[in-house]
Amino acid sequence: MAIYHLSVKTFSRSNGQSATAAVAYRAGAKIHCDHERRDHDYSKKRDVIHSEIFLPPNAPSWATDRQQLWNEVERAEKRKNSTVAREFEVALPNELNEEQRIALVQDFAKQIVARHGCAVDAHLHDDKASYKSKENQHAHIMLTTRRLEPEGFTKKTRELDEKKSGEVVYWREQWAKTANEHLREYGIEIDHRSLKDQGLEREPTIKMGVAASALERKGVKTDRGDINREVAKYNKVLETNSNEKINEILRKQLKQATELHNKLQFIKRRLPEVKRDIAEKQPKLYQAFDYLGIPTAEPEPIRSVDHEQERERIEPVSEQVDRSPSIESDSNERGRELPPVGSSESNELGQGHTSEVRSENKAVTSTAPRDIAEPPQQTTEPVQQPKVPQAKEEAVKAPTAPNRADEIAEKRLLVKDFVHRCKEMAEQTHRSQLEALQAQAKPIYTEIERLKDNEPWNPFKTKAWQAELDKKVAQHNEIKSSFDDLKNQGVTPELIQAVHAEEHRRNPTEYQSISAMEDEVVAYDQEQIEVLREQRQQLALQHQEMKADRVDKDIEY
């Protein structure tokens, strides 16, 4: 089964470790260490399947020799507590054969070289070759701590220091991606995240270690193995309970989705009625919908019972009246001139029209049939137009005066946009100042790191070296203090004022216009505050008067 494992470790002289000894053990080879003046011989080691060195494109030719490469690594480090090498230890999937596992490690090692420019020495191990039992394929990927260039080892790869960057997290994720690409044909995936980060409730197992793993492979039970077996049983029970919880959540979500679907269907059925109610009760809102292009249902005409009864009485008569062209044209003209149904004017005009039709009905029914057959003469009298009130005519003709509240609202938006733009400019200026301080501190920090890496062994040079280091540290701390103060202050009023001054210098006309708008908006707000204050005073007086009237009435009773 494919499992995820990637651990990072370092080899330091302060712990009595050396790069040559570590590489000799992992390569199963004999390497002479010039720094320690001794040989490290692990040539009898049997579990090494494959070893290979990966170098940058411009690496010197001597780097292909493993012994010379790692002796140069030891020679490049001057301090007695230097870190001389790094190692990525990864677990290799059992689903891959030997050639495929080698290809996987080669792919990953080449990515490391391309990103950091260091030398990589990879070694594939298989414990099955030693213990004759369960397979345990893994790889030791050794990295140099400095970049390898044509002139030799140069700058340190400090980005791999987990305390200062997320490079280790990046490589954990990258190993999962690379392994998944090689495992894709088997339909298997591994994940670099912890169980907590994956959102899983499973308990993690503990690390077995070399000794316990060897005993377990031989059939001897160990305390660590017992703990892991108990954890596996617990995780199995937890998985069963988790599945039940998931099913319960899915049932609740299905029920909620069904209820939501039913509500949406009900709203969809009721929507035309709601739109019709809006059209009938709020005609202005209905007109606004129509102006904005929002489809709405047509309002049903409002008819009273009296209108329906009159309409029923008129309809039989209208069949006879329709024979007369003059009456037909007259009724059509009146129909065009009628205002919308439901208004008070329409009721009055409707009653007058009904009385006229009734009188004409009497005249028509009293006429002999032969008179009806003859078409009556067309009357040249103009049809009386319904009189529209003079106030309404003036209201229609008078142009709508501009609303001051709308003008103030528009100016308020312009002022707000200008203030927002100035704030963004001030924030950009603040960021530029911070970036300038960072750029100023970067070369000083680089010089400090260089001085730390090149501490002199000669005690007579230590004093000058320490003085130079203290000077650079003081300069860096001064810039850092300025950076922290500027960052904590943020965008100050002085900075915003400077941006306003710059805007006034670049475009004085626009700036003065915005200032005038701002003054007008402030004045308008003050007026509205005064109006509200007066209204509150009037309401307070009315309340006192009503209270006094109530007291007087109580006294009278």
C-alpha cells in the first residue's frame, strides 16, 4: 500500500556528524574524509539498490566523483558548528517496481537541483535485502548546503531553513504530487498533509523505528507495534461511526433541499399574483419595473358590481345601436377619451355615457323599421371632449424641477470617490516607503550573513571582524526599527494631507470643484439636521398639547 513519508534532517559538526560519513553509509561505499583524516567504510552494506549524483548544468567536472564532491563540501565549511549536509528521507510506493521507483527518485532529485542549484546524491534502499521479510523501500536524498557553480560551492541554500521559509512545506507537497503522477495508473494517491489538516478524525500511528520494525518483521510483537494495532482498531470503529454521521448529514441535507425546492416552486407559482398586486397597489413601482425592463404581470381592471350590472344592461342595446355608423363612431370616440378604469372621473364619465346611450336607445327603438334601413346623415358637430382640470394641465405642461436631494446625492458620491482614490494613493505611498526600507536593509542583511559564515580562525583578526559585524547589525537594526514604526503607524493623516496637496498641484480645477461639492454636501447635511430638530420640537409641542388637553378633559369629567 502506498503511504506518505518525507522527513527532513540536517548533519552538523556540533553534533559530531560529517557529510562524508553520512554519504558513505547511504551509498554503501568506502569514502576517505580529508577533514577527519579517516576512512568511512560501509562497502558491506547490502540494502543499497541504486545510487546516483545529480548536478547543476554548469557544475565542475570533479563533482561527479562522490568522494571528491563531499570532501569539497567539508572543505567549504569553516566553522566548527557548521551544517554540512541536508537529507530528504522518503518512503517509496510498493506498487512500483524497481525501475519505476528509480525513475520517481530521479524526477524528484532533478526538481531539487533546478530549484536550489545544489548538488544532490540520492540512494535507494530496500530492507528486504537485509531482513528477508516485508518490503520497506525508501530513499535517502542528500543535499549540499551550498549552491554548486563553476568555481565551486558558493552561497548557502538558507531558503531550506524551515524557520525562515516554507520551502520544506513546499517540498513535502511536491513529493506528494510527483509520487501521485507516477502512481496515477494504479488509481492510488498519497497526501502530504497531516490527518488534522486533511480534516480526518483518525488517530495517527507512532513511528516504529528500526529495531521495532525488524522485530515485527520477524514475528516478535513489540510495545510500539501493539500501540499501532490498537490505534488501527480504534480508527476502524471511528470510520464506521463517521460513515453513520455522514449518512445522517446527507439525509438532513436532502430534506432541506427538498423543502427549498418546494418553496421555490410555490414562489414561482405565486410570482405573477405578487406582481399583479404590486401593479394594483403601487402603480408607481409597477411603472418603474416597466421602465427598467423587468417583466411584470398585467394588472386586472378593477370593476365594481354597479359597473358590471350597467354593462349587462347596456350590452343588448349596443347590438342595435351598432347598426348606426354615427352612434358607433361617437361611442368609439368616447371610449378613447375615457380615463383609466377605477378613478373617480371614470365613474362620472361612465354614468353620463350610460345616460346618453339610454336616451339614444329610446330614439332608435321608436323609429320605424324602414327608417332604420336608411343610413342617417353624418353629423358635423364636433364631439365634446371631456374637460381636463386646469391644475392637471399645468402639472403636465410644467417641467419637473431638479430635485436637490438627488443633486446632493450625486455630489456626495463624487466626493466619496475622490476621498477613496486619495486613500488608495496614500496606501500605495505607504507600501512604497516600506518596500524602500526593505530594499535598503537587504544588502546589509546579506553582508551580515556573509560575515557570520566567514568567522576568522585567527584570533588577531577576530576583533576587527566582530567590530564590522556589530556595525552592520546596528545599521540593520536601525532600518528595522524605522520599518516597524512606519508599519505600525499605517496611513497617517499627514500622508493623506500630502496626497491631497499633490492632487491640488496636479489638477487644481478638479480639486477646487470637489472641495466646493464637499462644502455644499456639509451645508446640506446641516440643513437637514436643523429640519429634523425643528420637526422633533414640533412633535414635542404637539405631544405636550395633547397631554394638556387630556388632563383638561379628565378635569371636566
